[in-house]
Amino acid sequence: MADYWEIFVDGYESYAKYLWKTIITPFKKGELNFFYFLIVISIVVWGLELAFPWRKKQKAFRKDFWLDAFYMFFNFFIFNLLLFVALSSVTTRFLGDILAPLGYDGGHLLDLSSLHWGWQLFLFFIISDFVQWGVHNLLHRIPFLWEFHKVHHSVKEMGFAAHLRYHFGETFLYNSFKYITLSMIFGFELQLAFIVHALAITIGHLNHANVGWDYGPLKYIFNNPKMHIWHHAKHLPSSHPKGMNFGISLSIWDYIFRTNYIPHSGRDIELGFENDEGYAPGFFDQLIAPFKPNQNNEKQ
């Protein structure tokens, strides 16, 4: 137990130092600064919303704008500092310890790090996105997980910052599956994760933004605002009672597995979920909502 506690403390201290260093040295040569990248890409996409608004009557500071802005920093940095990074270090060590008797030594079942960086980047992006598409399906199909995912679907007006309004419980699920597939099964160069993460943030911001783009023929490959708005539709069609358009960065998975649904322009459709009237209105209410019986309305 002492070893695990030391790993936990070291993980906490290391991330605290990393985050502080990230904040005070925004333009360190040769490093991608995610703290300021998030700020810059958010401002850029917000600017696109203001310049090319799809829902022209939607205010620049839409409903829950500041709540979603707080979620961005909480889920990306504050939660990591408070718990996630340190706990992840302990979990990784624990998983390695219990698998060691089976012959697992912490390596990769399939080491792809020898491939050209371009192929690694492509495969990392594709595999990561497919894993997340699968997890997203689970969030909609398993009632217990849906209670956590309701936080994301409580958005009533779409904007770029809605991308990162989600319950921290989702972080454990997504990152667990990504760790198993991308780290334990496949071996990639670590810096590729930063590039793919930056791409996912950019695409995710655009998917939730108040812009009416579908990228033309590329809509069958990349998720887009006109497709993703239907994922947030309050009233689900009988053909997709558990939801549709689950793509994170890529839409191709939905077209392959027939979970795509874009019947017409979704510009003015009502967003949310069935029986969402009076759902937890604020950050702390939403943190505890999945654990409160009165919030467990069955998804229609």
C-alpha cells in the first residue's frame, strides 16, 4: 500500500508542477501548451460563431455559456489536478501488478512505434476515434451510464463550449478504454497523443458550434455541426430510440453501422432529453445528479 500511496502523491505533485509550468510558460519552444491552446481554439471557434451564426437569434453569450466555459477548465485541468492524474497512475500500476502473473510486463501486444510517424498518427487517430465512438454508444445504451451522460445532453442551446460540458465520470470510462487499446495493445509514440488530442478538441468545438456547416462530401468522413445537432435532439425517432450520430471526430462509423440520422436541417430543433424539465441547473447539482434517484428518469 505504501508504494501505491507514493505513486498517488507523486502523480498529484507532478501534475501540479506541470500545470503551473504550463500556465507561466505559454510559448515554450518545442512544446504544445494545452492550457493556452484550449483558450485560443475556443476564441477562434467562438469568433466563427459570431461571424457565421447558423441560429441568428442565438445570443453571443447563449444560455449556460459561462457554465460550459467553467466545465472546459474543470474537466481538462482542475479535475486532473484534484484527482484524475494521480488516481490514473495508481490504477496503471495496479493493473500492471495483477497482470504480471499472466506474463504482462508493461509492454505492448503490438508495437507500432517503428512505423513512420505519419502512419502512426493516422492509425492512432482512427483507433482512438473508433474506441470513443463505441464508448459513446455505451453511454446511451446502458441506463446507469446514461445518467452521467445526461449532463452533456442537458445543453439547451448549442455553442462551442458545450463540447466539454460532461460529467467527470465519463473521463474514467473513456480513458480506461483508450488506455487499454492505445497503450496496452498498441504502442505509439507519446507525442502523437498530443496531436490527436488537439485535433479532437478542434473538431469537437466545431461540432458543437453555432455554425451551419457540413463540409460537403467530407461530411461522410468527419463529424460536423449539421450532423451533431441531431445527436442532441430532445425527441428521438422510433428508428433510433437510443440516440444517433455518435461520432466524436469521424462520422464514418455512424454511416458504417447505420446509426446516422439527418432527416432535414436541424437548426431549430429542441435540444435536451425527455423529461429534462427541472434537471439539475448548475455545476454542483449536475455533479451529484447521476447519484440521485429523482434524476433517474428513464430515457425515452
